[in-house]
Amino acid sequence: MRLARLLTPDGPVSGRYEDGVIVADDGRYEVGRDGRLLPPCDPGALYCVGRNYAETLDQMEYERPEEPDFFIKPPASLLAHGEPIRYPEWTDELTYAGELVAVIDERCRDVEPADVPEIVRGYTIMNDMDALDQQGRTARKAFDGSGPLGPWIETDVDPTSLDISTTVGGEQRQDANTKLMLFGPHEIVSYLSKRFTFEPGDCIAFGSPANPGLVEPGERVEITYEGVGTLSNPIVEGE
């Protein structure tokens, strides 16, 4: 089942997504006619794991981490599927990363790996935008609009062996599978839950395979995870 959120003139609505329609408790809403998609959840934090694919370690000349290496994006980083990503005026090196994301379903802490499926609502997709020429991970990755998320949450998917494909301007840039992760989704969620109390809607992103190339205004980034969907956002000139 797919779960989505829509911004209507009367406010946000949530429900089951079916072929361009959101079925909510109070009726049916057509995406585009009745409103636009919002990020599919409202997280207090987005926990992002980096250096989680050997291919990325080789590309960026990183050492292999002994445990999950993570950082946090704030809610202000969120954009919805289809919204434009504004190219910040303070960087000349903007890139992308197509990442699978678990969405937490209930308040929890100290979760064992075997119990992770019980506390995850489902999976969605994030584009972890990165201004490579900035100093420090927060400056590079936690700015406004740096976390496009969506288009919906898929509740019925096994995250451990999904094909990944990312295109930029129609050119394929990423082609991998989640089984190549150094730390698996259940291991990562459990690891972070021993350090943070998760709230419903919080997100955990599992990292990205190597991402060759930068993005430029006028290009569109499309990230597809098998069984989940495709997150698509255009890059536009910054204000």
C-alpha cells in the first residue's frame, strides 16, 4: 500500500495513494486538480547514514567505517516530489544522492534489528543534495531544500535487495542494489535507536552508491527504487 499527503486549499490531507488519487477518510482527492503532493511524512529529524556503499568509499577516497556513520538534516531541508530544487548561490559544486528511507511509525527507542519491521511504517526515497565545496557536513548537506522526499510511503516492500537507478537530465548516473550496503537497513535503524528516541514520521536514510557528476539548473534528477517508486525534481536557478 502507498501512503501519501496532499496540500489542498483547506489544508493537508493524508490517505492511500491509488493511480493519482489520494483516498482519505473524508473522500477522494486527485493529485494536481485538488492539490499538490507534500513530503509523505512530517519528520522531526532525518537521520542520514553516509559511507554505506563500498563504491562510494572508493569514489570519495573514504576509509571504511567500523559502524554506521551518520548526520542529521532538519525538517527545513524537505521538499516534495516535483518541487524545484533551487541551486544555492553560495556553491559551485552541487551533487545528488539517491537514498532509500525508512519512515518510523511509532515512538520507540532501543529497538533490536529483528523488531525493526514492527516499528517502520514503510519506505520512501530521498535525494541527499550535497554542496561539495562547503566546509563541514552540516554546511554541505543540511541547507534548505537539500532533502527532497517522496513521492509516497510504500508499506509492503523488503528493503534488503532493491534495484536503484538515478538519472540526471535523462542520463543514468546510478545503477546498484541495496544488498550492496555495508550496513543493512534493520541494523542501521537499530543502531540509531540506541542513541535517539524516534517519533512517528522520523526518517532514516541509508546512504547512496557512488554519484558521478554534478547537477546544473535546467536538469531533472529522477531516483527510482524498485517496488517503491520514483522521486523526481528539477534543478532551477537559485533566488
